[in-house]
Amino acid sequence: MNKRSSFHDLRKVRTTDRVIINVGGVKHECFIHTIKAFPDTRLYWIAETALKVKDFDPGSNEFFFDRHAGCFQNILNYFRTGKLHCPNDVCGPLFQQELEFWGVDELMMEPCCWGNYTQHRDAHKNLKMFDEMVKNESNAYEELDNRKYSYSSSCWKQTIQIYRPTIWALLDKPFSSKYAQFVAFFSMVVIIASMITFCLQTVPRFFKYQRTFELLEYIYCAIFTVEFFTRLACCPSYKSFFQSILTYVDFVSTIQFYISFILKTSSFDFLFVTRLIRIFRLFRFFKQLSGMQVIAQTLKASMNELMLLFLLVMIPMVIFSTLIYYAEKSANTLSSASIPEYFWWAIVTMTTVGYGDVVPQSIYAKIVGAMCACSGLLIVALPVSVIGSNFTLFYSYAQARMKLPQRKNLLSVDKSLVTDNQEDSFFTKMLNLSTSSQKRRYAIQPPVFQHSLQVILSSRSSLNSVIEDATLEDAALEDSQVVIKDYKVLKLSE
């Protein structure tokens, strides 16, 4: 009898020393002293509860949490080993939420997993431009749409206000309609034709067609002038319009023609060269392409690598230029070249271009040239590979953002809730009821209706602030629809 009692006591001690944590349907069993290793965490609270609460059942020893089971496995291993690792098959934001729920500091992450854990932060930080660009453009168009219906003192001003968004979309949004595509195509043809004319004017065999070229310049200038002032009249915001670099490109490329026309001469070289600025008009259409935006953002995010590349080229340039200067000087093959003149040779050699205009003569200079070429392969290749990986990351992220569907608007949900006066009065009465009366009156309703009704009642008080945000998560939308459906069934049953 004593042996059986001792065995039972020993089994009870061993059982109470362990705890079972059910996370997402997966049971994890561990010792209580293991999860008590780190205070101020949720697992530490579980350990304290298992030891101190009187109604704790040592037979089951189970706590249930509806959380991610895979993430909890890594968190539990942190309590066992003291090293926190991030799973590779889980997105960083999800693991961050799990760490916050279980009360684990993310700064305890091991260095080997920190890059994978914070990769989403770097991507969101560097690619925030895409969301801000779309948001700013949409806000500008919404502001313009709201102003176009405002009252005006004269009929023609009111007409202009009505058609301003349409005209601006034709000029600045080439993918908004077929007419906008035609306008964009026509503008690109004019820009390319003006550049062809600019190039042909320098060919000697076409000097006899200067009069024809002048007539074409008149046509190009007229088209560019009309386009510039139309953009100025129909732009949503003058502040944004004059902050754009392309605005000044249009202005400079157009004003040079009028200056040469007033001065009755085009012999000034700078006036002739300013025609080249017209080619930058094409960037107005390229900015609509995601690939061009990705390239611009890649260069912006890779400024550190570009500065490193600049330093890695400048320092060896000076070193190898000095070495080849003294190598040629010691072999008595030195011409009139100097160390600054050998800078050109060093850059051409490190970039493996090799024009052949400057060639080492002595054996020592050839050795220096070989070392310069080999070092250039390593110096240029390493930063360029980082920039290429950034472009791949940003391009894939931008493509995913464009394919991502937009969140549904809460305004339509709110309208569906308040369209019927009876439904609106029903929710108003529900808000005014006391807690006890609600329990007595609606205790017999189905659980689905009670759950959905609690969601609406809890969110009804803050509905005005939510409408201002104009966004709603899919889960809240589904709950709202369930409430409306259950309410209609309730009214029919009555």
C-alpha cells in the first residue's frame, strides 16, 4: 500500500511539474520551470497560473490559444535554449505579431535571422514611394472632382471647371482611356520627330533644307505651347505642377524658340542645344510605367552602394595612375603624360573598356596595367550585384502591389446599414438599452446573431471615425452583412 501511494505521489509531482499548451490545435508539452525562465511574458503567466490557481486541473494541464502553431514552436524553443530564431516559411510581420502576443522582445533575435525578420521593413520603407505616389495623385483628382461642381460667377468658368479633370486625364494619364492613349501617342510622335529634325540639321547634305526645318520648328513649337498652357490651366494643383521638373523642361524647350525668334537669330549655341531638352519630355510618359519607377527607386535605395562604388573607383585610380607614371618614367618611355592624364587610362582599364588611346610601353607599366584590370573586375562587380538584387526585389514587390486588389470601402456598408429607417431605429434602440435588458431580451437569439450583434454594437460608437478613414477589413464587412441578414430573418419570424 505504501509503495502504491508513493508511486501515485511521484506521478502527481511529475505531472504537476509539466504543462501542456495547445496552440492552434498543436499541443506542446514542457516543464513549468522552462517557461518561467523569462519573466514578463505570457508563458511566465501560464506558469504562475498553473502553480497558484486552485481550480487548475493537474490531470489535463492544458491551456488553449488560437494562435500560429509554427511561430510558437520557435518561441518555445527560445524559452528552452535562450536563442530566438525566425522561421523561414513565415512572413516577418506575422512573426512580429506573435512575438508581441507572447511578450517576447524582438531584440533577442539571433543575428543569423535578423535580416530575414526585418526584410519586410526595408522593403516597405524603400517602396513607400509607390503608395504615396498613387495616393497623392488620387487625392488630387478627388479634389479636382469636388471642385468641378462648385458654383461659378460665369457660365464659361463653370464649363471649364466641369471639363478640367477630363482634359487633365487626357494629358497626364495615358492609360485612362483610348482618347488619352491617342493623345499620348501623338505627343510622343511629335517629340521624336522634333529630335530627328534636330539631328538632321547638323548633317551637311541637308543644309539646303533649312527653310523646311524652320517651318517644322514652328509647328513643333505651336504644339508644345498649346500643350504647356493647357496643362497649366487644367492641373489639379499649381503647387505640384510647379514642383515638377518636367514643367521646367517643357518651359525651357519652348521658350528657346521664342527667344531666337525675337532676336532674329539662332546662332547662339546654347539656344540650339536647348532643343535637346525636348527628349526629356518622354519621361512624362515613362513615369506611368512601373519599370521606370522601379529603376528610379532602385537608384534611390542604392545610394550607399553607388557612393561606395565611386570611392572604390577613385582610390585605385589615383594609386594605379601614380604607379604607371613612375613605371614609365623609370623605363625612359615617358611622354608628355602626367599623373592626372593617366586618370583616364586607369578608369578605362578598371571598367574593362580599353579604348587603346593610351597603352603601357614598359614591362613594369604592363604589370601595373594587369593589376589595374584585375582589381577593376572585383571593384565594379561587387556593388553592381547589390544594385541588381535591389532592382529584382523592388520589381517583384511593385508587380505584387499592382496586382493586389484594393480594400473595400466602408461607406457602402454604412449606407446598407442606415438605408432602412426601421433598421436604423432598431440599432438606435439597441444602443440605448441597458446591459441587463439586452441580456433578458436577446438571450434566446441564435449564437451567430448574438456574436454579430456584439460586433456591430461595439463598432457603432466609433462608426463616424471609421467612415472618415474610409476603409474596412474584410472580416468586419462579413460580420456586418451577417447582422443584416440575421436581422431580416428575425423580423420575418416576428
